[in-house]
Amino acid sequence: MSKALIAIATSLTLPAAGTASAQIGKAAFEATDAAQHKIEEKQADSRAANNVKSAITRAARRLRPTRRRAR
């Protein structure tokens, strides 16, 4: 009888352990995915900022008076 109870208890705990492991794996995947998304957002913001800086620099160069050579 005790062997039957041990078998029943084991059969009930193993799926629960597998479910917990799956939940941990899913949480780890979601955390990794969220971190990757944040990195991509920061990279996009950085590119946008660099594009604005480049545009400002180009506009400033166009507005500078040209120097004439002395004869």
C-alpha cells in the first residue's frame, strides 16, 4: 500500500515540477525579450539623435559665410 501511495505522490509531483520549470523558462524568456527590446529602443534613440546632430551640423555649415582668399 505504501508503494502505491509513493507512486501516486511521485506521479502528482513530477508534472508540477515540470510546470514550475516551464514557468521559470517562460519568465526568463520574457525578461530577455524585454531587455532586448529596451536595447533596440536605446539604439534607435541614439541613431535618431545622431541624425539630428548631423542635420544641425550640415545646416550650420551652409549658413557660415565662405572665406575669400586675399589677393
